[in-house]
Amino acid sequence: MKPKRRTAAGLALSALLAASPAAYAACDAGPGVLRGETSKVALAFRTTPPVIKVGELFSLRAEVCPQAGTRVSGLKVDASMPAHKHGMNYQPRVRQTGPGSYAATGLMFHMPGRWQFTFDVETPAGRERIHVDYTAE
Amino acid sequence: MRRTAALIAAALIATGAAAQQHAGLSPLAASPEELRNIQRHGPWPQPVPRDPSNRVSGKAEAIALGRALFFDPRLSPRADLSCASCHLPERTLTDGRERAQGGGPAKPRLDRNTPGLWNVAQGRWFGWDGGSDSLWSFTPRPILHPDEMGASPAHVARLLRDDANLACRYAQAFGRAVPPEADAETALVDAAKALAAYLETLVSGKSAFDEFREALARGDAAAAARYPADARRGLSLFAGKGLCSVCHFGPNFSNGEFHNIGMPHMVEPGRVDPGRHGGIRRVRADKYNRLGAYSDDATRTSGSRTLHLTENHGNYGQFKVPSLRNVALTAPYMHDGRLATLREVVRHYSELDIDRLHQDGDALLKPLRLSDAESEDLVAFLRTLTSRGFPDLNPVTGPCKPQGQR
């Protein structure tokens, strides 16, 4: 499993976090937690099972943590293999389970290699897109 | 942890063996990444999971009924075609034809190649287009199709009811008498479930490749060295630069999904085989699918894949990735059998015409540009996937004895 690479936006966000740590508390990194962020939102998620097996359906639970002043109205989840230029053969279904909490079912990585999750966080100001890499063995 | 230790052991052996390498690649020389890729193709055989949508999956009495039906030509109203007419035991459960031959006086040429049935229960989609989401729900297709057996549910119900031996086996398998005429469809579905229970038992034995893989895993240099050198080089191509193992993934050498590999999909002038595109529509509309009323999975959980299927234009011309186990015995190849030999298959990938791929085809596919020697090595590897043994396919099951009778 490969964690997301730190981006310039991520480093900038770290600075913002120092000013408002509580806003991102639910999206902190931890064991088994995968994480991504933009300048406006952070997102942390866990998959079930924790290690994704090629060819088997999995689900995930995500927490979306907006920067102060940003309101989250929805979340879309998808994944693709950038090197192969294809996505999944299955369409995940996402439902909100609480404020900023979402559950997605019906994901499957059908090939080994580098996959990339794409989370589209919907806000009144537009879409915040977060990518998180994952290598399926 | 144990797997990691085995990989480390194999890597250490590989390091030592590399020093002794002579002409060609030593059977033990491999990078940790290659060793990991090789280990993914086992262990073998894999356990056959019970199908929750089929309540008689794994049940001995249903297996006996399914076996009797598999070899019984009376399943077709003309009594001219059994499952075993196309899935010939002496031909590794295929028929050796490019495209299957139907039943009846016309014996029409069907659209697709007859796939082998060994290890069929390892799949998740059935048929070249994956138009069925369980083994049992695929089975009514050849039984009912007018170009194949051409039966009706009523015919199948009558056969089960009127033949004392089959009626006895049915009662033992399902714990009740064959349904009446008015419920012939239930009898058909039950016959399909019994056939699936039998098909689940078709598991082929270990191959020379499996023995090599196990030798690597336990660090047995002497046993690993018995693997032919040309096959070993071919395996390196398969799991390495050829990227074959990305799709031919896992113990059954198939990721169970669908890909467009640039095969023409015209069935005849003016008629196209849509492949997976049609399969997705078919499985969604299938009243026998895992989400439907005939599924025995009360939770419908096993239908999750069907529920989450997505369809896009890239599915056009995709066909199922076949297992490569026993591939040397199942010529000809591809969904329409257009490639006669394994050499032709390897040449297809070596000289792949990317213009023939759908514009959204996998970027993974590129011409391999193999030398003649490399092509021969790859074929040599594929030949080592032939099982050393197959379970007995004797169709005779003996007379059914009603329960309580000795």
C-alpha cells in the first residue's frame, strides 16, 4: 500500500491546520487510514477489508473535513488505473451516514498495480477533487 | 509472514543460483518482484466456494443429478445434444472447433468458441460476454436456445418427472418431488442448479508450473531445477515484460474480467458480436440473475457485483479473460476460435495491431515484439500449465436408490 504523495497544496494545508486544528481532527492520519486534501477540504478513509484484494469487492468509509467557511454538500467516489487509462468495471454507490461522513460500496480493483482513488467533494463553491494512490498487489 | 519468509528464502536461493547460471536463465534466478508475481499464481488447486445463490451447491445428491444430466442427450427434445456433446471429456471439455456447432438437422455454426469447463467455478461471470452471474444461471442458455438444445422448461420438467432414475435423484437433491407442469420453470432452474453443482467439482490437478512454484516457495532448488529452462524463460516473459499476468492474474490465470485485445468481432458480414457490452445488458435483464427471484441467497449479497456493474462504450468488443490452465489442450483460441495454435496467440500479442483496438482500449496493450526464441519460450511456459491429472469423468452414476433403501 502506498500513501498519497505530499503535494504543495498539502504542505500549504498543514500550515492552515496549525491555525484551525479542530476542523481537521476527524481527518487525521492513523493506522489503516488513507488521506488526501486540497486547500479547502481534507478527506480520510478506511477500506474494508483494510488490504484491498485484486478482484474482490470492497467498501470504504470516508470523513470529509472542510476548512472553516467551507460547506460540504456531497461526495462522489471513483478509481482508475492512470497507466492503463481505464477505470473500474463497477460503479460504487455512496451514501451519507452523518455530517461529513460517507460510506461507499461496490468498488473493485480488477488488476494488480497502481490505482488512483478520485474523491469529488461537492461544495457550494464548486467541486474539490482529491486523488489518493493505492497499489493493489 | 510465512509468505514473506518463503519469498526471502527463494530470493536467497536465486542469488546463489545466479552465480551458477549457464546458457540461458537459471530456473531459480528471479527478482523479488518476479518471485512475488509467480507466487500469485497459486496455490493450486484453490478451494471451490459454495455458491450462496444455489442451495444445492456442494451437495452430493445434487452433484449426482447434475452429472447424470450433463451426459444425457434427452435434455434436448431431439435427443441429439447433451452438454457433453460440445464439452467433450476426451477433449478437455471443449470440442476442438473454431465455433461451436448447434443441434437439430441444421447443426448451425454458433457465434462463439466452446470454452473448457475445468475449474469453471473459479469464475465470477459466465459465458464469453459474462452474460450470467452464476454458473447455474448460465446453464439454461444452451438448454433453451433454439440453435443449441432447443428445450423448453416443460420439456426439462417432463424429463425429470418421467425418468424414474432422474426423479429419484431430483427428490434426493431437492427434498421434494419434481414440480408439476404448471411450475416447469422451477424444475428447469433446479436442473440448472444441479448441473452447476456438478460443474463445481471439475477441478484439474497440479501442473509442472505448480510444482515449480511450490519448489520456489519452499526454497527447494533441486525440485525447481527440474522445471524446463525454456518454460522458465517463458515464465519470466509472462510475469515480466509481457505483462500477461496483469490480466491472466491469480491462481486460475484470469482476473475474471473483460478486455478488448484487438480481436475482430464481426460474426458475419453485417453482424457484430458486442461482447461484454451485450453481456452487461443480458445479465441485468436476466430473470435468473443473483438479484432475481430464483436466487437462493436471501440477502442477495452475492449479487453485489451485478448490482454495481457499470456499462460504457469501452465494453464493446471486450471478451472474458480465459483461464490459461490446460490451455495447451483447448485449441483453438479466442472467443471465436480464430487462432488455431498457441504460437498464433503469442504472435497476436507480439505483433498487436493497436489500430484495431477500440480507441478506449487498455493502454496496457502494446506489441511485445518478441523474437522467435522468446515466442517459443512463452509457448513452452504455457504448456507447463497442463494438469498432470484430471478427475474421472465417467458418466455412469448407477441407479438411484430411494432413501431408506439399501
